[in-house]
Amino acid sequence: MNKTALSAAGMDRVSLGERLRQIRKERGWTLAEVARRSGLATSTVSKVERGLMSLAYDRFMQLADGLGVDVSELFAQEGEVFAPKSFSLTRAGEAEHHETDLYVYEMLGAELRNKQMVPMIGRIRAHDVREFSEFVKHTGEEFLMVLEGSLEVHIEGRETAHLGVHDSIYFDSGMGHLYVSAGAKDVTIVVVCWQPGPARNGEDKLFTG
């Protein structure tokens, strides 16, 4: 990753950390309380809040659940709750984004809160499964389609799925899974995660995945 990309990723982590701190302070919670509710280590919550760490999607959802907010609320203060006749248009290049060393997520329809689907454009930076320390897993169902490049989808207990442009896959997100670029270039995908159960709008809801 070049210096410009590193700078952008760092700014993204800082802004996310500031938003996390704001939500935590509004609730009057300590770092330890957020950790207890989310199931994350207190040190992890602290590092995210200080802009020193990025989270993979499953940990990111744990954090949102622990805070009792929709994941989109971690990106922006303004938004509206999804309701009949709700409408959201996301122009190319205007999506809220979250970056890790291995993935970049562009969150689509981020201004709509408490929606059951989480649509994203993803860029897969990982080029070797050994770059991961563990599989990603979370409650719900997941759909992805490759837009550019060649992708390997590694799912625990199953043979690796090799996807080319416009190939797609739908699976239970509770199975451990990883996305890896099979070529020299990063891969671009569209991915939609469905989150089961009621919308996240209660302060006492705990992550159960």
C-alpha cells in the first residue's frame, strides 16, 4: 500500500475511533462496559477508539451490537430509520468506507438505520490465506458477486470456491469464511449480509453470534 493509501486508512481509523468514543460517552459507558457488552477485549476497544486498530467485519458487527446501534451509526451521526417507502441512493465514490489491511468495505445505503441487509462494495487486498489469523464468522446469511478479478472463497469444512467475474456465491455466514484474491491484482466484489432478528435499537442487546 502506498503512502497516500496508508494516510487515508489512518484517517478512516481515527474518524471511526472518534465516533465510537462519542457513542460510548453518550451512553455514559466505560471501555470495560463496551467490551463486556460486545465480547471484545477492553484493549481492542481502546485501540479502535484511539485509531490504532481496524476490525474485520465480524468484530465490527460485535462492536455495533454491543453499543446497541446499527452499524451505519458508527460511520455518521445523521440518518433515518428504515420504514415503508424508505429510499437511499449511493453515488459512485460517495459511500462511507471502512478499511483494514486485508479488506476495504464501502458501505452502501449507510444513512438508513435498522435495515436487515448490509450491502457493501468490497476490495480484497489479501493475496494469501496465510495473511489471516482466523476465519471470519457471524450470524446471518451472505451473498457476493465478483465485479473485477479472480477470487478464492475459503469456507471451513468445504472445498475452496474459485470465482471469476460475475460468478456469485450465497452461504451461511456462521460458517468460517475468508476472501482471497487469486491473482496479482486486488479483487472488487459486491457483498450483501443479512442480519437476522430485530433491528439493533436497544441499549441492553448483547451480541449473540
